[in-house]
Amino acid sequence: MSSSEPPPRRSWPRRTLNRLEVDRATFYAVATRYWQFLSGPITLWLVVKYFSPEMQGFYVTFWSVIGLQMFFELAFPQTIVTMTSHLWSKLDLDEDRRLIGDEDSISRLTHLMRISTAMQVGLAVSFGLLAGLFGLWFFADDVAADQLVWRAPWLTLVGLSSCAFALIPFLAVLEGCDQVREIHKLNLVRGIAGSLAVWIAIPLGAALWIPALATAVRLICELGWLLGRYPRFFATFARRPTGASIAWRKEIWPFQSKLMLKGLFNYFNADVMLPVLFRYQDSVVAGQFGLTWNILQSLRGACSSWVRTRTPRFGVLIAERNYQELDRIYFRVGKVAATLMALLGACFLSGVIGLDLIDFRYAHRFLPALPTALLIIGLWAALIIEFQWIYLHAHGKSPYLAISLAGCITSGLVIWGMGIQFGAVGVSAAFLLMHAIVYLPLSTLGWIHLRRDWHRNE
């Protein structure tokens, strides 16, 4: 072919994906979320068909209480990704996926990985013990507790979740080393395998063993993938580092400690809603909220993938002080994600209203239109706030700690009070109030100020 000839024209699907800023990592991340969205109705149909309303409430609240593990993460995942991405600017992988590059950077990354793994294992054990005991107390207080077999499934779920929890540093360091595409490909395979296992097990009467089964499938997929694809990569970390090391207290702890406190208190921004409804309303209302919230969170997670999959790239650009390219990528993918979230939220709300109008048999298993609309608007605002903090955290800094903690405490109290008084509408209105009216303006002002200050010399 002559060098003067233009390159072949790309197909229209490829051109469309490029306009939407969909690279391979984003494709797999979005495919994972939309697999959850498409497979979700099948799972929900099986849940409402084979579970009683009380069992449905236990089922969704199992997942909510397991979410308490965020209190034990101590911000290790995000810290590892951010710090690894800064080191990655001087590193690479060879054809056998061995870590190569600057020796001091390899030594520092090895030191980071070994410390993180040791601490994560300790945290996983602590989580298993405390979560197991808390669940035995929490669920026993429900009126349906004596009618259901839930104790053994709960303890099994906690044990498997603790094992998966211990693997977090291995996945985080790979993400920081720009293996985002491979990680999201794993997530897609894991999601498909988990859904198939759940669809088979529910009709067979697995009942409240389903969350434990899904977690077991996740664990098997992760272990098989790590051992099968990256054994030489992780062999590097088996050797004691002999060069430069990480000064954890000076280099990492100031950043990690702020992320940790924000992560601990962030539970009160949203995740507390389901336990409040379970405790002060009943398991039926909690089940309605849980199914609706899970779908909306899947939509938000799919949209956030446009920005989240670029996090390691952001870290590299910041290390190179290439702020112009950083902003170009950030604004382009952020606009696409925010627009899609608005469109998908409107479609879901229309579906909820439609099911109610045609008097669909299982329409009562979802929240009514009003609290659903409140949650959608609040989640759109939360998505914009999430993008702003991804941008800031990619710099290895986490400002405004006191304001963030005060906001989380206020949010939890507002959700708690309005949930007791007004039920699902109350918690949804509280979520909207805090995220769209309070957090979004404050977060935007802070983001503008810090971006201007941090990039002033460029």
C-alpha cells in the first residue's frame, strides 16, 4: 500500500465507541456493569418467585451488612493504586509479565506490596470475627429470624468474604500497574460465572446460601486468574527488597489516613439507608429498597467506569506533570459518563412507572416512583462528586478531611431521622438533600480551587 493512501475507514461501531471515549478497559468495565443490569432482572425474577418477602429482605440485607468491610479496608486499595501508578511511570512488563524497569522503583513497589499484604491479612481476620458476631446479633432481632435458616449461610458468607478481602492488594497493585483492562475482563468473566451459578442454585432451593455461593465463585475466579496469568509478576515480591524502600509514615500514611477516615465515615452517606429501613420499618420495605438501590448502583457503577478506568493513567500524567493531557481526558470522559447516567436514570424511572401502571404482578417488590426519582437525582450528583475526588486523589492528596467527616456524620443523622419518620421516602429525600444540595456545590468549589492551586506553575 502506498504511504500516500489514507488508512482504511473504521467501522461505524468502532467510530461510535471512540466518540464515546470507550477504550478496551472501559468496554470491559461497562460490559460488566451492563451484564449485571441485564442479568439482574433474571436474578430478581428468581428471587421474587422463590423467596418470600421476608427471605428477600434477609437476602439484600446480607449484602448490605457485608458492605461493612469498608470499615476494615483502611483505604488500602485506593492508596496502593495511586502510589503504584506514580511508580509505574518508570516500570513496565516484559512479554512474560515480569516486572522490569528502574531498580529503585521495583524495590519500592515490592516494599509497598509486602507491607500491604501483611496488614490486609490481619484486617481480613478481624473483619471475619467482628462481622460474623455482629450479624448473629443483628439478624436475630427480626421477627422472621426463627422461620428462616440464616445463621450457617451468614457465617459461611463472612468467611468467604474475608478470604476475598485478603486478595485486595494483589488486584490493586495490578490496577496501578496499568493492567486495568485485564482486571475488568476478569470482573466480566466473574460476573457471568456468578450469575449462572445463582440462576441454577435458586430454583434448587439454595435460599440464603446464594450470597455465599456467589462469593465462592468470585474467589475461585480471582485465585485462578492471579495464579494463571501473573505468577512471574508476583514472584518479584517474594524476594526481600534490597534497594530503595517506602517511608510509609512520611510518604503514604498522610494520604492513606485521610482516605481511611473518609472511607470509614462514608458508610453513613448512603450504605446506612438499608440497615435503617430493615431496623425501623421491616424486611419487606428493606427488600423493596434493596432491589431498587442495587439496580441504580449498577447504572452508576457502569457510568463511573469511564473515569475510574483512567485512574492509573491519571497517576502517570500527574507524575509527568502533564496536566493539560490530564484535564483533556478527564473532562471528555466525565461529560460522557454524566450524560449517560442522566439518560439511564430517566429510562429506569420510566420503567418503574410503567410497571405500576400496568399493574405488573411483581411491581410492589420495587420502590414506588417518588423515592426512586429522589435516589436517581441524588446518585447523579454523587457521580459528579465521585469524579472530582478521583481527580484529586490521583495527585496522592486527600484534602478537606474535617469538612468531609462532618458531612458524613450529618448525612447519617439526617438519613436516620428521616428514615424513622418517613420510611423509604425519607431516606431517599435525605440522600438527595445531602448530595445534590449540600455536597455538590461545596465539592465543586473545592475542586476548582485545588486544581488551580496545584497546577499553578504549569
